[in-house]
Amino acid sequence: MKATARRLRKRQTKSEKLLWQELRNRKLDGLKFLRQHPIGPSIVDFYCHENRLVIEIDGGIHLDKDVKDRDKFRQKLIEDYGIRFFRCTANEVESNLEGVLAGILKIVAPTALIPSISREGPRGASGVSSPKS
């Protein structure tokens, strides 16, 4: 699986290259993305672990009914791991990259707004643990 993922990283499509340039090195809102990342029995185009988000770019082959059915099945398997999906077409990436990036941010924004809670429990507004009663 790892060898296949490496091979896919070396043979990116035009749309994958374009999107990767905007996702790599935490360029998009500080989020870390991996490309051609194995999840279960699948390799996804891009994956952000901290937001449990997969990004898939669908090229022309994904219009085929059998491929669409396989995509739905694969997506369901990955969603069963608690991972969300963002799908876009290669054409959308190539003609409206800013719109695609905005769509990704729209999905991750609610996650980013959830406050962290330490293992010790909730903290007060000052960052100091609340006094015990």
C-alpha cells in the first residue's frame, strides 16, 4: 500500500498538483495535509488528520457509473471511521481553486471553533483551572 501511495505521489494529475500547492506546508489555515494517504484499504488524494477530513478530486473517469458506485462504497467505508469527505471535480480545482479552498475551510471551520479541554478538565477564561469546591 505504501509503495502504491508513493507511486501515486510521483504521478499527480494537474488538479492534484494545483491543490497540493495550496495545501502543502500548512498553507491553508495552518492545517497539515498529507497527499495520497492510505486509510484502511484505500488511498485518498489528501487527508488532514487533525480535522479527520479527506479531500478527493474526481476526474472524468468518475462520471462512469461503475466508478461512481465504487467511490460511494469506498467513501462509506472511510466515513465509518468517523472521517468526513470533501469532493470536488478536477475542473473545479482548475477553474475555481479559490472556491474549492473556501469550501474546504467551510467544512473545517466548525471543528476549529471547538475549544480544547485539557485532561484535567475545563479551564476558566484566564487559562487557569477552575478552583475545586
